[in-house]
Amino acid sequence: MSTKLECLNPILIVRDIKASLDYYVRVLAFTKADWVTEEAKFAMVLRDGFGIYLSENGTAPSKTYVWIGAEDIVPLHAEFTAKGARIKKPPTNYSWAYEMAVEDPDGHILRIGSEPKEGLPFND
């Protein structure tokens, strides 16, 4: 019998953790984990029980893509747009998902998607 995984949380390398925390909390409506301090160089942000770790490194970070499944991205797109999020690709219908792409301050892309929209052509 194999051991089952309990969670999966990406770790994104960021240049300025304070700026990244501000963006994820203020613009994308994540919350800081309760253990994150003002002096932290490693942190976690959470939304709906799911987390992303942020690790500060002053050099240029690698650009990462993170997939996030959501119940419905239409209200998320409206929420993020109203708060000035960097929408790299608006909601687009694909065979695998109705998906949008949001960029963080370090160029990481959050690909957020819900079920494909019926009646809309696919952009594959």
C-alpha cells in the first residue's frame, strides 16, 4: 500500500516578499498564514483553504505557472479586475476549462479555471 499525499502547495520565488504579500492579500483576496511575521522571508498566503508559499530571493525569480481550479471564474475575474490585478488573459473557453491568467509582481502566472462554458466555441 502506498502513502497518500496530504497536500500540494507551490513555492514561488519572489524578489520582495512584502510587495508580493500585499498583492496577494490586497488584490487577489488571499490571507496571510497566522505564522507569517513582518520580518518573514518565507510566507504562505491562503484562499478557501488552499495555499501558496512565497520565498524571498533578491535575484530574478523563475517564472512559474500555477493552475488553480475554481467553482466559477466569472466573479473572480470581476473581483480581480476591480482591484487592479494584472490580467494577462481574460476568461477564455478551452476544451479543458474556462480559464484566465493573472500575473503576480514577479511574473508568475496563476491560471485560474472552471468548467468549460457550454455554447461558447473553444479557443484550442
